Amino acid sequence: MTGSRDRLDATARAVVDSAADAIMAFAPDRTVLLWNPAAERLFGWTADEAVGRPPQIIPEELRAEHNAVLERVSGGGQISFATRRIRKDGGVLDLRIDASALVSGGAPAGWVNICHQAGEDEAVRHYMAERARVVRRLGDVVADMNAHLDLEAVLDRIAASLRELTRADAGGFVVIDGDKLRLVSMDGLPAGLRGRTADLGTSMVGELMRSGKTVMMATGDSGGFDDLIWSALPGLHTITLSLSHVAGRPYGALYALYSRRKVGHVELELLELLAGHASVALSNAMAFEEVVKQRAHERAVIDASADGIAVLDGDGLVRQWNRRHCRQGA
């Protein structure tokens, strides 16, 4: 059995080393774990120069995108996206990258990127320029989104950002509440729809979760739009959606709704990236909310105590002081 395993590992390594496409793997700390010969040829750095270090190929303005992609595929699935990377000699490469989670022994072990060089025609150059523009804007939006620690404010900012970045006619965010979906934020839709619910199992969110994919697009020809918020947008012809995760589990979904303009690859990729950033912002807001609740509980316990209590910080300074302690001090 051990010999068979060793032969299988050797074959897998030979396949990676012989591949025409650049293949790289990242460890959980996001340093380079594997760098095949095609990556050496494409980017100019040798494996010895790349492995064990943070990837040097990512432009500064695209680091947020890179991290969002890794976050997005951590729970499984694959993302294929167009982007740019840097060569050792300073040259810039237009690439399409397939990103997926790296799993070893059934446990997450990092991520894998496979890089394909894009074509040189005018349509590709226009596409890359447009994508570079919106990705730069995504960085600004993410910074603003992460500045909010109130969960409701984060949800509202996600919906507004979704509409702005994808140029959707309307956008919304639904949370998964047991076997139901609940609309908690929207932009471009009537405010009275907030709180509306729908059945998870028969919804497009449920379909997306069962598919194992990261993004989904549905058109008027592929099904009815008669649930939740769709009927509130006259002329609706296309819906795109992507899941956001908190603590490794699906928390909700972003919806972008189109009634006037067509949807392209840029919009779909941005939706996926924004879903990854939304996962981080939601996790931060929920952690902050939990800390606030814990501190409020501590304050209530201290204030209700019949004994005088003073809470000191690591420097020996008083952080909390209850009413009983005040009366004893008097």
C-alpha cells in the first residue's frame, strides 16, 4: 500500500512538473508551497526564490483581489478569473487563473492556482483594462465596508456596493435562517420588502448550495422570478447570485438584478470577489457584536453583585468599578 501511494505521489508530481501551464500552491499562511517549472518560465523566479515566501507576482493594487479569491474558494469550488500578474523583470502579464482549495487527507491544506496566458486581441485588452478599473474601485469599496462594525450597516453597504460594482439595476442580500431566506438589505428596491422571506430549498440559493458552485446566473428563459424580491423590479431578465460564508458555513447570498443592461464576465467575477470580501466584513462585524454583548453581560454581572468589585487591566489600572465598590469606598 505504501509503495502504491509513493508511486501515485511521484506520478502526480511528474504531471505538475510537466504541465504547460504555470501551477502554484499556497500554504495556509499564504506563502508559496509549490512552484512548477512552467511558473519559473512564465514569471522568471525560480522555485528556490519563490517557495516559502509570499508571492511576488501580485501587483500591490490586486492583493485585496488575491486574498478575496482565496477566501472565496476556501469552502470548496473553483473560481476562474481574469487578472494581471508581474514578472521578475517588471513585465505585466494578462492571465486567466483557475483557483481552488488544496485538500490533503480530507483537510484544507491551502490553495492551488493554475495560470493561463490571455490572448493578444483587442477585445481581451479592452476586457482587462475594464476589469483593472473596477478591481481598483473594489479596493476602495472593501476598505469602506470593513470600516463598519455594526452588522446592519455592513449588510446595507454590501447591497449598495454590489449594485455600484456590478452596475446592476438593483441588488440585495439575503441571510439563511434555518430553512428560510430572509431579505435583510437591498438597494434599488422598495424599502417595504426588507424582512420578506422565502423557502430556502426551492430558491436559487438552495440550488446554488446543492450545485457546489460559487456563482450562478439565471435568465427569464431559464425559470420564473416569482419569489422574494424579483417581481418588484419591472423588466427583470437576469439574476446573478453568489454565497457568502461565515465560520466556514453559508451565511447568506448576494443578488444582483438586471432589467436593462446585459451581464458580462466582469460582473460575474466581481460578484464572486465581493462575496468573498463580504464574508470577511460580516465575520468581523459579528465578532465585534459578540464582544459588545459579552462586555455588556460582564457589566451587568458586576453591577448586580452585592460585593464591591474592581476590574484591573494588565497595567494594574481600573477598567471597571461597580456601584457597591463606590459605596464601600465612600
